[in-house]
Amino acid sequence: MNRATRAIPALLILAALGAAGLDLAPPRPLVTTAETDPPAADPGIEEPAVLVNPGEPAASRILGVSPRVGLRVYSLTGELLQQIDVRDLIGVDTRSSVRLAAGNAAIAACVDTSGVLTFYRAGPGGAVEPITGSVRTGMVDATAIALHHAPDGPLIALVGGGKTIEGWRLTIDHDVRAQRVIQVVVPEPVVCLAASDERQTLYIGSAKGLHTLALTAGTHEPGIVAAIGVTPIRGVGAFDSGALGGHLLLATPDGLSLHAPGSFKRVGDVIRIDRTNGIDPVDPPGALATSDGAFGAAYPFGLLVAHDADNAPDRSNLKLIDLTPLAERARLGR
């Protein structure tokens, strides 16, 4: 049997697998669609979030906070639209539909380094507007925040600082009222937080791995995610719906990794975001934010916003990335 003849069975197998609907091509790489500007405005760390406009997703906004500048508001093309001067901000998170006195609205919650929470809403025309009132948590070393809004449940702000996490039940109408409902000690200092509303779980990133915290009623005991190991976690994104529903996306010093629901097993290899469209690479990423759903033609399967923490200070900014290749990876399981 010559070389060409030996190749025939392999070709027949590949053809049969293709006919069965199995995609054998490797997952496509992540592509940076846009970046925020101006990149040199503040070399400090920016913590990102996506403020979703439910009525017009393509008009959603990217938020970024940093201690020296405050809250920045960007378009989905990276254009700087607003800058709100609130100093010492260290974290931000959003929810797309929260009941306010005037009806449902997309809101953002920010925390500063002294543990004070401030709130903002998506106003007419996409402008981000402050909400009257703030919450003083008393945490003098806050490092991260996550919002949790379970179906038919209250809105809870979870704040991490040192080895402590506090949960505050929020009522927002003409002002903000808060009641502390969770206070728990975790094994390692908190680096980042993300909450899954569907799974009612808080994911806690630290320099020594990932922990989980159940947000249902009862005793709150943190649990280590052994499948992740002791890898330092720089950022975490939790997907609740769509093609990536149930998956976790982690930012580590090695790059991005996608983890399957339940088992937390890594799906495929470490993911890198290379230089694309003339935009610098994100290698490795720092803080990140994810959002489910479609955001127009540029982001049909969702949006990833990553801070390129290790880039040169005058080029450090936020990168906006289409999640279609990640959805394909989840579908293929590799």
C-alpha cells in the first residue's frame, strides 16, 4: 500500500465525521474588536463592567473605574463618552434590570477603597446618571464588588476586602437603603468577585485559586474549587445564559481559561488574545467583565472586556472582544 492509498481510510473517516455534523476545525482565536480611548489618560488599573441596555443592546455602555480618575463611560466602539469624577473607586458591577421608583432600569454599583458604595443608572440616550445616596460598609480595605439579583429575589451588593466578604441587601427608590445580610471570612485575600444569578453562587478569585460561596438562605461557607488549583486569579466572569451559560472565564498570569459548568474542568487550552486589527495584544489579561447575549453585529454571542494589565503604562487600556470563538469552544468542548 503506497502513501496515497494509506491516506484514503483517514480521509474517509474525516468525511464521515463531517457528514455527522462534527466540526473538526480548531476553535478560532479571540479577536479584539475595539479598544478604549484615550489609552494614556490614566496608567492606573481600570476595573471594567458592561452596562446593558435591554431595549437596544447595541447602545450598551462599557464602564471602567480607577482610583485616580473615577468612572469612565465608553461606547461599544471604545469612544470615551463621559467621565464622572469620583475618586478612589476600585470596583464596579452592573445589572440590566432593577426596579426603581420610576420603573426598571440598568444600574451600576461602584465601591471605593474605603468601602463606600455609590450607584448609577442608565438614563435617556444612554447617559449614565448618579443615583442619590450611598452606602458606607465600614470595610476600609475594599478590593472588589459583585452584584447579585436572583430571579424574584432582592438586589445584593457583595463587597470583598482582605479576607472578608459582606453582602448588603439594597432598596433603591428615591434614595438608597441597605441592610447587611452576609458577613463571612474567606481563606485568602479577595482579588476579584463575580456572581451568578441563576446558580446563586459567588465566585471569589484570590492569589491562590478560586473559591465559591452559596448565596441561598442559610449558612454561608466558602468552598475551594479544587479543579482550578492554586493558580492566581486576576479576573473572573460568570455566564448565566446563551451558548456559554454555566461556564466560567478566568484570567490568570498564563492567559484566559474557560471552565465547564459543574466540574470546572478547563475547556481546551489556555486562550491568548493576540495582536489583531492593529490593536496591541492582551497577554496576559487582568481584570475582566463578561456579558451574555447579542450586542449587534460586532458581538453576536456576547462581549468580553479585558484590562491589559501587563502592557506599558502609556498603552494600558480596555480591550473589547467578540465572544463568538469562545461560544464555539464551549459547543465543541475543546
